[in-house]
Amino acid sequence: MLKWAQSSDGFIDRLREEGDGQTPVLFSTPLTMQTTHHSRVTCEAIMVGGRTWRLDRPQLTARLWSGRQPRKVVVSGCSPQEKIAELYREGVQSVLVEGGASVHQQLIDAGLADEIWVETAPVALGEGVKCARVNPKKM
């Protein structure tokens, strides 16, 4: 399952660089954060890309919902498709992919997204990191 939160004009974050001190834009509400954490306990692993890991330093835990903590997976040095294949060989059957846009797009393009959950906030950014493109006819 792929999951992201975005602005009303389709951006998942402002443009940021490592070390610039900017924090990610928060689009989620307390309720949707809790829903995300519930989703995390239902999955065996939670995945983010290397850039998301370096910029955001996400905890990748289900701290807002009790239950089993998912395995943390960072895509670095390989493609998301290769990482999914590696997890499958290890017996992992469910992965929640939370970012970033490049990881999402690669998995969508490879036909490896069986479910996509998008939260759209009622705020426009005007510019930033565009969310992945989804063609519903190919899902």
C-alpha cells in the first residue's frame, strides 16, 4: 500500500535540501495521523526512500496505536522494486510505503501498488515536490 498526504494542488512538501533546517509540511490531522498509525500495525514493514529518511528522519513507528511495530525499511543503493523483491524473498507480505514521491512513482510505474491512500489537505503550496502521478485505468 502506498500512502501520502498532499496539498490541494498536488504537492507533498516544499522544496528542501539536507541541512537547510526546514521541517516537512504537515498536511495530516490528528485523526488521519492515528489512522496512519493503525495502518502501520497491520503491515509487516514500512518503507521510505533514502532522501525522505535523510530529510525527515521519520520514526516509522506505530506510536499512536498499540500493536506490533513494523519493520523499518529504507530504500538506499537499490531500486524500490529490488527492495520489495528482497522483502518478498524474506517472507514479508505487507509493506506500507510512505514516501517519497520518487519511490511512489517507481512502484506505481512497475505495477507494484495494489492500494493507494492519499490524504488531501485544504491548503495550496503553489510549488514544491509534486506527488506521484496515478492513472486509475492502470490500477
